[in-house]
Amino acid sequence: MSQISKVVGHRIRNYRLQMGLSQEELAEKAGCHPTYVSQIERGEKNATIESIEKLSTALCIPMSKLFEFLGGSREDDRDYPFLCHELVSSLKREEQKELYEIIQMIQRYKNR
């Protein structure tokens, strides 16, 4: 499968985990089969736009969140803003806040 399918699937998984949902619960909310959700999350299936819409609605996020920052860099370049976004978005809200506070402390230390 394409890299985009893997990234979108990974993001769906991250948002699902942030909400504390199992694949089965997400599938039920979205009207999809749990196996299909699993395959999408692993990047094994190319999800249809309709499926992505159902999943994003079930996750209470706009579809655009699943496609942010995709397709702008070459594979041999390290796109650190993209990598940071992916890392932070995989964390729970409280962990995101803690990480942000740590980054702020580092910035304050560097600017002394």
C-alpha cells in the first residue's frame, strides 16, 4: 500500500486510542466491520472517501485532520515538523500538554 494509506491509518489509530475506543467500538460507531478498521489502521486497505468520512465522524474530527501535512517532502529529507506532529498526535491530551511544557522549558533555558 501507499505511504499515504499507512499515515492515514496510523492517524485513525492514534485518534481512536485518544478517545479510548477499541477497533470494534469505532467500527460500530462508523458502521464499518472491525476487520476493515484494522486493515485501514495498518495501511493494508485503501479506504474509500466514504469510509474515511464515517471514521472521522465517529472520531469527532474533521476529515482534514487525517490528511494534514501529507505529500510535501521527499523521502530522503527528514521532515522534522511532520515527524513531530505525528509523534505528538499519537499521545493522549495530557501527554501532549506535558510535552509542550517540556519544550517551553527547553526554549527558556536556551534563551537565557
